[in-house]
Amino acid sequence: MTKTSFKGNKSFLPSKVCVVCKKEMTWRKSWAKNWQSVKYCSDACRNKKIS
């Protein structure tokens, strides 16, 4: 039986790639409400975006 809820193992969490630095970012609780619209891993990458 495989559990898919978070139990301290980040491999079960969804992840995305930052559009600026191409690093993988793992889901965070603070992003729960807007995970679909998250594009940047940090404020620094958000400031470097190409308009």
C-alpha cells in the first residue's frame, strides 16, 4: 500500500521548474492556494523575469 500524503518525505510532493533559473521547486504549504500560478522559486527570480 502506497500513501500519497506528505509524511516528511518530499518525494510525494508535487514539483515544478522555475522559469528563470530552471531549478526544481517543491510544493510549499504557503503556495497551496495558488500552486497553479506559481512560476518563480524566489523573489530574486521574480525580479529577474523577462517581460
